[in-house]
Amino acid sequence: MKTNKIITKMITLFLVILMFNLTQAQNVGGILKGKITDQGNNSPLPFANVVLLQGGKQISGMMSDFDGKYAFNNIQPGKYELNVSFTGYQTQQIKNIEVVADKTAFLDVQLQSSGQSLDQLEIVEHELPLIQQDVVSSGTIIRPEIKAMLGRSHGDYKKSKHLPYNYSPVPQENFNTEGYAFVRENDFKNTKATPLSTFSIDVDAASYANIRRFITKGQNPPVDAVRVEEMINYFNYDYPAPRGEDPFSITTEMSDCPWNKKHKLIHIGLQGEKIATDNLPASNLVFLLDVSGSMNSPNKLPLLKKSFGLLVNKLTEKDRVAIVVYAGAAGLVLESTPGNQKEKIMNALNQLSAGGSTAGGQGIKLAYKVALNNFIKEGNNRVILATDGDFNVGASSDGEMTRLIEEKRESGVFLTCLGFGMGNYKDSKMETIADKGNGNYAYIDNILEAKKVLVTEMGGTMHTIAKDVKLQLEFNPEKIASYKLIGYENRLLNDEDFNDDTKDAGELGSGHTVTALYEVVLKGDEDAPSVDPLRYQKNVPSAKEQYGDELLTVKFRYKNPKENKSKLITKYLINQSVSLNESSDNFRFSAAVAQFGLLLKNSKHKADASYDNVLKLAKSSKGKDEHGYRSEFIRLVEMSELQVSDLR
């Protein structure tokens, strides 16, 4: 009898457990997950707002993570709507999404650019589209001020008049104080009188991003904001990988000049060795961040925080990060911290707010001191300066800042300058600081540009493979009557500087390409100004016989980052011109960008340059365009052409 009672209890317990499991199974919800990307180039969009609705009522919400991914878990079966929005993009609304119990539904969403930059958008009050459990389950990192709001009701939130990104509208100034250095365009040089052309390389791309900002706002940029070499070098080119001991390859090519049929165009390309991200040395980084009052704008400090968040996400335990800020005074807000302590680093970033004047000089001194205190002997030691360039307290003149940066560069700490904002942006100061500080310079006008600079091209931006890189070309006067270097006006060197290892020049990062174009007039086609015969120099007839097929000699000098003695590479270009249609995609696309630059500058050497010609060249040479940068260029040219047409 006792045994029967035990059996009866066991059966009852079994039935209870079974019923409980069946009930739970019926209550198991489904999962909706996917990825938010840019329709133009398929790049992930981090921090996009993703809201789940049913019958027009919000059920849940979150932001996409660093890879553009989102996930809603344990959703009750039924039909739902998804609302996806992102600054600068058109909002997507997807209806009739079927969610099935215990199943995962995948929905990737592509957003189309609205053609607006961050500073064009009106910030409006809206309800908080975030629920705490969704944020935690998706793994998205949310800033502290957003977390603090998660416990409030929507009504309380609306009364608080705070925005989830901590954006606060600021009055727009009725004047523009942006600063650009005067650029005197290169002219043609007579080859017999000036056979050598010497310049420092330039891998900066700030000018292109800044130009894009102007054009997307409906106006073409100031002439002095246009640096053609930075426009050309914004794009990567498909040059052969280097071979042998030197970490570079040199490519040369000659074809017809697209904007002047009487002239030829010579294309010179350098390819730096590509180092896999996993093999990059440890980084000792100091974020030097401007938190002065001038940074109180949606496209400045808020964008800065998001941008640096992308970089922090890519760091590992071998890397270290410190944060120095400056406003009325400079201060250390985060001591050097291992890169895998991401929450600690992000908390320090997210607590920053803007206010006060700008003691840029003090900040630079402190940042270099912190970098040196944590110096990694075989690593990448770098200060990353992020600012609108508006220094107004302490060392502020270009001369003072130049001397300060030149002094600090001898320490072995490299410099990256990231520019933000508009209205008071000081491009000339930023360019000077980067050029003199063994550094590079980029302008961040949106989160996708931040991703390009700090994630996609992280190796090139953060890891220097060569410093003091110089080029010197010697033109054969028997073949070339005159030549003109396109761009690089701020990078010209004296001929004797080429062999002088004490002269500073440009830096080249892992995987970077460098492209230079020369417009040349072949001998016999002279229409450029000539010079009288030289009295004290004689032509050497044997040169014509010995080097008759050579158009020019390319000499390339560089130093390893840890060394002070340069190495020399030499290459020769033989007279083998091809027609424009037979030239490489590298040649035609770089020529299209250069021609666009001539139009924006209204160059006296633009000859027959036209928007139609630019578009034809660019479309025929777009190539693989993995990240969509060339497609974006084509759209930019089309927008610029429309704006020029409106002015006529």
C-alpha cells in the first residue's frame, strides 16, 4: 500500500511538471533580429534607433550595436512593425512582420541617405524609444545619461526636456569664422630651368570630407578649402603589393590629359605594406579632446563621443587608452587603461560635456606627458587630438603651436588630428599641427566617416610604417618641355631637402596608398611660357643618346619609424603612353577627382574641364568600390553640378 502511494505521488509530480513545461512552451516567444546598413555602400550603421510596434503602439526599442546589429527576444507571436531611424538617413518603416513562437525571424534593413549632414538636422523632443531589458539583452552599450532615463515613465521623460543623445540646441551664429590657409596653385615649370620637383607625401584626407560637408549643405566650398592632393588620396587605389625589403611599391603610368588634349598626364602611385589588424603592435593612445564651449553642437562633441566609441570597440587588452580634456584648463579624466576595459573607457567618454574657453596648448603638453609616461617601446605611441581647431587661450597662434608640436614630435609619439564641426572650424591650424607633429589629419563630418578613419582604415590611421617620406622627380628635358604638379602646394620642398635627413616630411601608415599627378607638355608641343637659353649651363648631347627613352626618374626617400637615417628607392618612367581608354582604373579615377578639384578651385589651368567629363571618367573607373566611396564621389559631383547650375 505504501508503495502504491509513492507511485501515485510520482505520477502526479510528473504530470504537474509536464503541464508546466507545456504551458511554458506555449508562452515561449519568438526572436526578431537583423542588421542595419547603409544602402549606398552596405556599411553597418551603429547606434541606429530600432523601435518595435504592434498596431501602431510601441512594444520595445533599442539602438543597433557597433556592427549595426539588433535583436528583440521573447516576442509574443503575431504581426509587428519595425521603425528604423538614423541621423542623416531616411526613416524606414517595415510592416506585417510575422513572428512565430520559438522561431527566429531575420530582417536586415538598409537605410538611404537623406543627403543631409548632422548640422542640418533639427533636433526635436520625442519619447524615449528604449527599454532597459532590450538594451541589456542586445549587448548594446548605452551611455550613463540614457541609462538614468530608462527608469522614468514617458511622461516624466517628456517633462525633463532632455534628449537621449544629450543634444542641446545652441543658437546659430550669424557669421562664419572658419579659417583656411591661402593656397597659391602650382604653375608650369620649364624643365631645362627647373628639372627637379621635390615634395613631401600627403595621406591626409580632411579636405575631401570637408568639401563633402559644404556640398551636402547646398554650397560649393571656399577655394582655399580645396586641396586637390587630399581629394585624390581620400581614395585607395589598386597598386601592386610591395616586394623585397622595402615596405613600398612604386607604380608609374602616362596617358592623355582628360582636360587638355595637348598635354599628357603622369600618374605616380605608392603602395604601403599592409599589416593585418591582428598583427599590429600594441597601442598606447591618449585621446586629447576639446570640451570647450565651441564644441557644444550636435556635430561636435556628441559626434566625437560616438566616433571614439567605434575605436574603443576595436581595442584589445594589449592596448592602453588615457583621456585628456581641455577647456579653460587641461585635465586627465582617465588614466592609462587597458583597451579591454571598454565600459570604464566609455563611461569616461560619455560623462564629458562642453563649456569654457580653449587652452589647447596646455592640453597638448599634458597629453604628450601622459603618452611618454606610458610609452610602449616597440608599440604605437600616439596622441589623437579631436577639436574644431578653435584655440584661444595659451599657445594659440600657428607659429606657437607649430613650435610646440615640433618640440614634442622628437619624443617618438605620433599625432592624429581629427576635425569636427563648422562655423568656427580652423582648418589651417589643424593642417599645420598634423604636418608638424609626425601626424595625419582627417575631418569627421558624420559617423560613417568616423568608421572609415577609425575602423576600416585603422591600420593606416594608427600605425606608421614610414616617416619623413619624400619624392623627387627629375624630368628629361629632351622629352618633357614643362610640367605642373597637381596639388601638394603646402608640401613643396627645396631640392636640397630631399637628401637632408633633418628635414621633416610626411608619414605613411599601414596599407596606405599615395597618388601624385603631373600634367606635362611634351617637347615639340610647347605652348607654355619659355625661358631664355642659359649662359652658364651647356646641353649634354650624350644625355639624349644615353637616356633617350626615359621621361623621368622617380626617387623616393623614407625612414623607418624608429630610425633617423633614410633609405632611397629609384624608378624610371619610359616613354610608353597609352590612350585614355586603355589606361587603368587607377589612372582614370584619380584624373576624375583631380579634374573635379580644378573645377572647384576655378583653376586657371582647368582648360576644357567639365562636370560631364568628370562623371564620365569616374563612372567608367569605379571598379570594385568595396565600401562605396567612389559611388559617393559620383553623387557628390552631381550635387555640385546642380548647385553651379542654380547660380547661372
